[in-house]
Amino acid sequence: MNQENPNPQFVVCVDNSNIEASLEFGKIYRVIPDADAENEGLLRIIDESGEDYGFTASRFFPVQLPAQLEQMLSVAY
């Protein structure tokens, strides 16, 4: 994962190989803060099942969204 923003609020899935049912390539996901998961190289997100799980951080790329869009998406999650 890009180290410029070590605690992103939103990420884009850039690798869903072998877990296509859990993650959609190119989809924006909200990161759930979890220091223990991050220490293990994982990001905790809500996957396609609606449950939150830890996924390898390298499967995602952090994105900085416009404040208005980030606020709208934060309410939706």
C-alpha cells in the first residue's frame, strides 16, 4: 500500500484475484480503523457480504476524496 497516507479513510481495490466474491476490482471501500489489523499488514473493510474483514493492504490503493463526497460516503457506510 502507498505509504504517503498510512491511515486512509477510503481505498480502491486494485487486486481481487482469488477473492472475487469478496471484493470488486475498482470499487471504493471505506477503511475501518483497526490498529491490530494494520500492524499485521491488513486493512479492515466491509466487503461484498456486508461484513467487515481484514484484507491484505496491498490489494488496495488509498484515495483522497473531495470532502463533500467523503462526507456523503461516510454516512452511507
